[in-house]
Amino acid sequence: MEQTYFRRGFGLKDHIEGALAADYHSRVVDRIRGHGYTLSLGDLTFKLAREFGFCYGVDRAVEYAYETRTKFPDKRIFLVGEIIHNPHVNRKLHGMGVEFLHRPEAGDFDFSAVTPNDVVLLPAFGVTVQDFERLRAMGCVLVDTTCGSVLNVWKRVESYAKDGFTAIIHGKSYHEETKATSSQVTKYPGGRYLVVRDMSEAREVCDFIEGAGSREPLLQQFAGKMSPGFDPARDLVRVGVANQTTMLSGESLAIAAELRKSMARRYGEAALPEHFRTFDTICSATQDRQDAVLRLIAEPLDLMVVIGGYNSSNTTHLAAICQEKVPTYHIEDAACIAPEEGTIRFRPVGAKEEQRRAAWLPAGPVTIGVTAGASTPNNKIGETIERIAAMRGLALEPVGGA
């Protein structure tokens, strides 16, 4: 029987390396790395975080998508949502003939265009159990690029459901990864989940556990963020904590600690194993990038530029960390900087819309910190640095014949 499900690659890396280098490599970034992650140019000094940009999971997903195009040159290829949250990468795939399947604001993905003769890419965030089953039933070829760190969280959530624990997931309920993670509980009868966005929401859950909250207000507050038929009195007796892999690690750990304290107050420390479980499921790449940016902003900086998709969770969290210490500009890519106009388009931390700002680059010597989310390719980082330099009329010397 012909194989229709793949998640280990096609062994075609040699065939796609040239295209990947052309589309995403940056000699500017290589140069800065080679000089201690610092570049001085005129009165500008750029300091690059020691960990930034594409992580292993993103690298793998992008490579696998390119391999898929090479493996199936004559087949239609569809992608469920976006491969990663980076507009540049998704545009490249679109240019390679990959068709995107979208989810309406409220509802399921529309798979009506897919036939058994087609190939469907599953994104790095994964898909819900229900969407996976729908696609499998169609008989099309599935190429699964789900990140290993995400799969690790799924196993944790599954184990909670299997053992009768409700999964309390720290994440964004609308995010594809959290939707996919929460759906894992449906593999078991009676599987339950509840998604909390932040410490404030977690404390509402803690209040109920300790007997200070009421059922109806809790159900109202978490409408659309919990499993169907959720009953707080029944489903908050035994809970296990998990998280979207790209959340702020400190916040995830603090939420777990808060829930643990509430369970201990309610049931006693000795009975805690029967009522509470937790595991740190922040991915190492997310943690590494957060740690690196914390080290960077401990140095004297005049401003910080964070590069990555506005819908990229790990990028928005990097911007939030930086904003605590230094003026921060979260830009989608280098095109947000207009040297000839002296302006920058950016999305302020916590805002939903872009803003345009003039005179954003201070006069005189300026030290600029730079980092990028795990879905941002190196060429977009290099282009950003070149555009900022152009604000001063400066150009980088050719590197390695480029």
C-alpha cells in the first residue's frame, strides 16, 4: 500500500540547500557573528543577541516544505494555515506554488479543495486531532512538519487526560498551537482542558479551587477557552499544567506555582500528587532566545529592534521582555524601515495595530540591540541592519564577494 503520511523528511537536503541559502542566508549576520556579535559602523553600534532567529523546529519545517515541493513536482501542494509565523517565508512557499488553506474567524479549516491526489503540509504548530482525522480520511498525502517540542507538550496533555486530570494550558486560546494542544484531550473519554492567558486569569481559576469563586462567572470568563461541557466543580479537582511552547517561561512557571499553592491549600500538601501535576514544557529554543535577550538588555543600549511576524508568539514575548528595560521597536521585517523618509513602522508591545514614527533613531552615537523571533530568517535580520545603517547614509562594506 502506498505511503501517505510522512514526518521524517525525504532525504533531499542536498537538492534544496542552494535554494534555502539563496532565500534565507545572510552574510551580514555571519559577519556580525564573526566579530563577537557586535558591528560598529560610523556612529552606530549594533549588538546582536547570542541566540536569535530560526530555531531547529522552524529550520526543519521549512526544509521539509522545500523537500516536499522537490519530491512532488507535479502534484498540487496545500498548506494548513501558515508553515510558521513569518510572512516572508510564507510568501516564498506561495511563490513555489503552495496553496494556503485558511480557517475562518469562527469555524473549521475549509478542506473542500483537497482531493486524494493532493499533498497537504501540516505546519510547525501542528493541527487539531479533528483536522488531522479529516485529512487522513480524504486519502491525500500528508507531510507533517509539527515541531518536536510541540509533540512533547501533546504527550504531556494526553497523559493528563488519560489519567483523569484536566489540562490547564498557559497559552493564547486563538493560537494554532494551543488549539492543536487542547484538542489532544479529545482522544480520551472525559478529557478536559482550560486555557489561561496570563497570571490574572490563572488567579481566577485558583480562587475557584480555593472556594472563593463562583461557577457562572468562571464559565462566562472562559467561554470558548475550555472543553465542551466543562464543569468547574468536577473538572478543577485534578489538574495538570502545560503551556504553549512560546510563552514567557517565567510566567508559565509562576502560574504553575500559583495553581500548586491553591491545590495544596484546598486538599493539603500530602494529597497534592492526587490533585496536581506540572512539567515545564517551554521549548529550549524559546528559552535560549529569552535568556539571550535578557543578557543583551543588561548592557547599555539606546534602543532595541525585534524582528519577526506580528502574529509570532515568541517574537512578541521577546519584544515584551525588551520593552521593560529599553525603548523597543517590534518590526515585521526590514521593509518597515524607510531610510529615505527617516521613519519606522512598528507594532508597540500590547497593541494590535502598527504605528509609524519619524525621528525614531536618536542623533549622535547610538547603540542598537537586535534580536529576532524563532521564525525569522537571517536575511531579514541582515537587511534590517543595512536599512538602519542607511538612515545615517552608511553602507556595509561588501562581505565575501557579496
